[in-house]
Amino acid sequence: MNNQTTLEKLSEKITTIVEKYNALKTENESYRTELITLKSETALKDQEIEKLTEQNVMKDLEIEEIVKKIENILG
């Protein structure tokens, strides 16, 4: 009878450990999915930043050209 009780306790502990393992495994998979999503979003934002930076450079060049034209007109 005593062995049965010890065996039952051990079985309960193993069941608890397996349940925790499965819960952590699910949580880990969720974090992996979130990480992939965030990396994708970051890549898109980096592309947008690069595009906007290039547009800003082009606008700066346009402004410089306009300023030169105005200076030439004003003498």
C-alpha cells in the first residue's frame, strides 16, 4: 500500500511536470511567432526609413537648386 502511494505521488509529480512543459512549449512557440512578426515589421519599417531618407536627400537637392536660382536672379 505504501509503495502504491509513493508511486501515485511520483505519477502526479510527473504529470505536473509534463503539463508545465507543454504550457512552456506553447508559450515558446507563441514567442517565436511574435518574434518572426516583429522582425518582418522591422524590415518593412527599415525599408520605409531608407525610402524617406532618400526622398529627403532629393528634396534637399531641389531646395539647393531653387536657392541658387533665386540668388542668380537677385544677383
